[in-house]
Amino acid sequence: MEALMILAGGLLLVLGWFWLVIAAIRLSVGRMLVALFLAPLTLFLRGRGYPTWPRLLLLLGIVSLVVGTLELQRQQPERLDLLLSGHWSAAAPATSDLQGTIMGQPFVPERIVWRGEDLVFEEGPPERLRRVLTIRFAGARSLLQEPVVQRLPGDEGEWPELVLQWYSGALAAPGLRKVVDDYSLSLDFGEPVQGRVEGRIHLHLPTIYSTWLTGRIELASVPPWLLEREQAEQLAQEQAAAHAAAAVAREEGRQPGEEKEWQELSLLALIDEPALFSGSAVRLTTWSGRVHLGTFRELSAEQRLILAQARGADRVELHFHPLDIRMIESRATP
């Protein structure tokens, strides 16, 4: 609405100005020059021969421009700043899967970075940020070791602190607000791929804050805590694989160090006749490069391979989709 008022005001101003100059040609040279270079001044000059209708059109254009500009300053001050600075292309809203609001203002982050123990979402040029959302994990770093960070209002324990920052224009001081409870958060990061990390976030604050953020996120670098978590998971899998190999060796009546050669199995044959391979010791390699040792049990109702592993006194079952398996092997029969 504000943009329409500004455009309509500019159009009326140009039409009125042009009409006034054409009508002033029959007047003296001085009055015509005033109409040409100082047309708004003719609004205060009565009885000088200037026609009424062009000046009325000029007045309507000026009023529409002023009202539209003031309304734009009140509703979206950052767009007015961009227009006044000449960055018209940046004033158009960005198209992104990650969107939300901060204190009722539209929020489309342009940069997502991990700084120390803070996850930061920034909108606007680095030298003049318009809106910033910071999720601080300094007091809740243990949550980063979980596969998914999930929080609902009223949950017990230590939770991240949220910091909201927003710019309200040159006529108002920047806003700053901290939130430590009564919000819901779901944050999930996938495995690093070529130095990049993708994930999703869903954040909702109470109604009084008018703040939410949801969509896909991407980090250009891998945070140190995620590397630590990946290393811990890899170590746990290696230990589980070693326990599974030892358990398989005991079941076959040989020492853990007495290894037999692995022989590749046909995945299609295993899926067609799973009963023939039930109870076989197998080594399964996924497309992500991870290796799992265990005993093949059966196919589930969803056509997933079930691999049993011994972990201490317990026994766990892992389910694998056939499309995730790069290779499956079994011990060669003597």
C-alpha cells in the first residue's frame, strides 16, 4: 500500500508539473521559469495567472508522496533506508525457504554462521544489520551432543538463550530483547558433506514477541562440536563392530583373531531369499562409507534388512534400507 501511494504520488506530481509548465507558456518569462524550476512554490502564489487544476494535481501528488513515505518509515523503515541510499534492488524481498519474523517485522536471514557457541542468523549488509537472531548454547552445550535439539515451553533443564535484535530506522533506537524460556525449538543438523552442513529449524516464541523462524538452514563450515559428535559416533560404531565381530567369532567356535575372508553377497539374492542367509555373519557398507558388522536376522515388513549386533550384555537390531547399502559381505565358508 505504501509503495502504491508513493508511485501514485510521483505520477501525479510529474503530470501536474508538466501541465503547469505548459499552461505557464502564455505568461511572462519569469513566471514560466518559476513554474519550470519551482513548481511547488506556485501553490502559495495566488492571482499570478497560474491555473488551478495543475496546481491541485501537484498538491495531491505531494500529499500522496509524503503520506506514503511516512507510512513506509513507520511500517518498514529498512526499505525506506534502502530506497534513500539507492539500493533499490535490495529492497525487494528475498525468496528463501528460511523465513520468519522478529518482533512483528519480516525476517529473511541472509547469513547463517556459527560463532563460538552461538548460532547466528543475520539479515542486512554486514556493516548495517537490520535484524539478528542469536541462539546461545553457552549454558546448554550438552544439548549439541544430541541428534536433535527439541524444546517445548515448560521443559525442565538448561536451554539456549535467545537474543533478538532489530533495527527500527534512523528515527528510533535499535531494539534488543533476551528470551530464556517459554519458547519452542526444534533444531536438527545432518552429517557434514564436503565441509558444509545442512539442517532445519523450527522456532516459535510467545505471542507477545511476534517472533518465529522456520525452514532449511545451511552452514558454510562445520562447527567444532559437530566434528566431536561425529568422531564420538564413529568411535561407538567401531567399538560396536568390534564387539559384533568377537560375538560372531565366538558363535563360530574360533578365536576373535582368526579371521576368514569376506565374500560379497548379492543384495538382490538376499532380498529374494532372506531365509537362506538368516543367522549369517555379515559386513554391511553404506553409501556414506560406514561399516557395520553383525548377524543378518531377516527382512522387516517394510523390506528393510535387520542386522543384529551384540553390545555388552544387550543385543540391538539395526534396520537398513536396500538403497542405502553399497555392499554386503559374508564370511567365506571353509
